[in-house]
Amino acid sequence: MRKLLLLVIIFLVILFFLYLPELFPSCACCGKKKPRPFFRIHRAVSLSLGYRGCRSVCTKCCRKHDLKDLKDLDRLVRINRKVRIRQLSDDL
Ligand SMILES: [Zn+2]
């Protein structure tokens, strides 16, 4: 009987870790982990489980950068990368 209980606990722990990215997604913009209600964009982008399987942007970043969907996020990431490369080349 005790073995069964142990199995159930292990199962619940695994389930918890699988659903953790759903409950506490990490923002693709600021990288912070927040509870689900703080996110405006949350979409599964691949079949892989965990944090790589979905992309999310928190409400704060959406408001700050005026993001409406993941396309806007991609554009922002590209612009940020360009700016960083320019800054690096200026330092050299
Ligand atoms: Zn954010």
C-alpha cells in the first residue's frame, strides 16, 4: 500500500513540473517568471514540453513595448539584437 502512495506522489510531482510552465510562464521579453494571470500573450510554439514549448509575454512588457502578438515580439527581438551589435561595434 505504501508503494502505491509513493508512486502517486511521484506521478503528481512529474505532473506538477510538466504544468509549471503553464502556471508560471517565463516572459520572453524580460525573462521573469510570473503567475499565468499576469500574461497577455501565451502560445504553444512547439511540441516540446517545458519552457521551450511555449512563448509568453507579460502584460507589463506588452504595455511597455506595445506588443499585440508574437510577431511584434519577434520584431522587437530583432531590433534589440541590431542595437546591441551596433553598440558592440561602437565599443570596439
Ligand atoms: Zn515581461
